Amino acid sequence: MTSRSIVAAARKYIGTPFAHQGRSAYGLDCLGLLVCVARDLGLAEAAAQDVLDYAHYPDVARLQAGLKQVLRPVRALRPGRVVLMEIDGHARHLGVLGDYSHGHSLIHAYAPARKVVEHRLDASWQARIVKVYALSS
């Protein structure tokens, strides 16, 4: 599994409608995007750790504990890495780093946009990053 394959798997979902606890091409939330990417890449163990019993605003400690079970913490921002970001002061949003030619992009299911989007990882989005993870096969 390469960073290109991870980015390509995430990009397949661009334009998919946002749906809280969504786990398919019919609708996704930020965790659902990662679950679908893991499933598409054959990472059955990671996809099997999925949970659907969280509130609109997930429990931050529980989310981070779950991520540690299936992802490896790393420091460097690279395409294909998973980022945990702060939204409204809480680390509760996830995305996949993409590979724009002039820097990183962010692929994520973004509720305000009502769909999965990709955009430049500008300074304001980069400042929200709390942790960076690598998918492991």
C-alpha cells in the first residue's frame, strides 16, 4: 500500500454527500471516509474497528483511543497520512492528506460543505492538526 493508493482511494469519495455515521458511497462522515478507504485498501482489521454509537460530536478520548488501535502515530505530514484536527476547540475531525503539486491538500467529509471535499491545506487548516497517523497494512 502506497501513499498514492491511499490518496486515490480517498479521492474516489469526493462529492459523496455528508451523512452522520454514513459508511457508503451514499453518504459519509469523516470517520466513515476513513473506514471506507481502509475497506477499499483491504485493511479489514482497521475497517472492523468501526463504531456507530457516537453522538453528533464524538467523545474525543474515545476517538483518539480507537485511532491508536488501528493507526500508527507519526510526525511528518505526507500524502496518504490521516490527520486528526480540532473543530470548535475539540480534536474530533479526520481527513486524509492529498498531494497537490504546490503543497498538501485535505480530503475530508465536511459537514458545512455537505459532502466529501478536497482543498488546499492552507495555514488555517494546518493549524487545526493535532495528530498525524499512518495507515498500516
